Amino acid sequence: MTKRLITVCYLLLAAAMVLSAASLNVRAEALPTSVELSWDAVDGAVYYDIYNGQTSVARLPSDVYSFTVSSLFSDESYDLCVAARDAANSDLDSEWVNVVTTDWDGVYEWVNKTNDDNHGKMKTFRLRLETMRDDLYGQYLEMYMVNDDGSELRIFPLFDFDSDQAGNWVDYDDNSPTGIAYRENAERFNSSIFKPSKWRVDRIVIDYDSTSAYIQTSAFGIIVDTETTYNLYIEDGLRKMSFTTTSDSSLAESVLFDNPNPGEGDAFILTEI
């Protein structure tokens, strides 16, 4: 009799666990550097705790049923958990999901909607992105400017990370692959007839969804700093990139080609094609 009662209790407990697991019904949508989680309400839950592996990410109140786990690497597998807990911090239910993030790889294009095209140099602008990994710096995006004839020039990073030339001054007319890539990219956005004499990469900053390059240029003995920042995001289901180039010099700002498209602001908005 005792054995039978114990057996029945375990069966009932197992059934309750199945019903409980079904109540959360965690859904996960993988994005390039984040995962959007959503779930159903659990009766009696006061908190919903989110975990990335064994790391606690967030504690949410009982009326919140979605959360975005961000700052993830692309093309990586993650085990994520949603746990429903009561006021005593006891588990009511929990569910794990395994998700593989996507990536930002692809070709993105900005199209000029006006006749103001910097003497024909900025009718369109295309960038191809490719996810890369470096032993020291980790994951990053290589960026290639795609020309009208289909040829490509790598504009980020301009130098390999282990290059002994990184940080050195480069003559503007330098005909190395790096010199040509910098010059052809820079000339698209230079709206003046003046050209710098030399340039150098001061530093770069790599984040999950953004990349910034800080460049110094010298012209007529004057050194100016510019910052070009690329931001990636998803809008209306489309993968997009915005980039801006700014300077601490009013002179440099005055010769930078601005986005002429009405309603887009200062940033150039590229959409994946």
C-alpha cells in the first residue's frame, strides 16, 4: 500500500511538472546580437528571473512577459532560462531554451533621393559586412566598400590588427591597398577641392552593434580629428546601418558631405539588399 501511494504521488508530481512547464511556454527570437524572449503568465508568480547560462541577467515584475537579452555575439549558441518565482523566491516553473544568434553579414545600401550627389560621387553607397574573429580582440565586423563595378575595398579595419603600420602616418597619395581604400572612401565624402597631405588611424572602438574609427588628417599643417561611427539595428523587420562622420574642427565639418535625403537627418541610413 505504501509503495503504491508513493508511486501515485510521484506520478502526480511528474504530471504537475509537465503542466507547469507548459504554462511558461517560452518563445525565443534570435537576432544578430540579442535574443527576444517572451512567455505566458504563471499563476502566483511575483517575479520572472532571466538567466544566460548560470549568469543572472534580470529580475522582472509579474506583469512583464518579455525581455531582450542583449550584448551577445553573432553566430553563437546560448542557453537562456526564464524562471517564475513567488514572493518567497521559490520556483513555480522554469524553462530553458537553446538559441543560436544570427549575424549582420550582408550588403547594405544607401540611395541618394536627390540631385545633390557631391559631383556624382554619392549617388549610392554600399557596404558589405562580414563577421570575423580575432584571437586578441574577439568578434568584429569587417566592412568593404562595394564599387559600382562590383570591386571591393576594405575600409574597416584599414589595417590588420597585428600590423606594425597601424597608428603611423600614411601619405594621402599612398598606393597600397590600405591607402587606396582610405582615399577612395574619403573622397566620396569630401565636398571640397582640397585634399589632406597625410592621415593616420588614432584608435578604433568595437562594440556588439557598433564600430567607431577615429582618424587624424593633416592638411596645410593643420591636424584635425574625425570620428566615423557605424550603428547596426533592425527596423520594421529590415536590417539597417546608420553611419555618421563628425569632427572637432568646424573647417572639417564644413567640407564633409552631408546626407541630402529629406527626413533622414545627418546619418546615412543603409538598408540590407
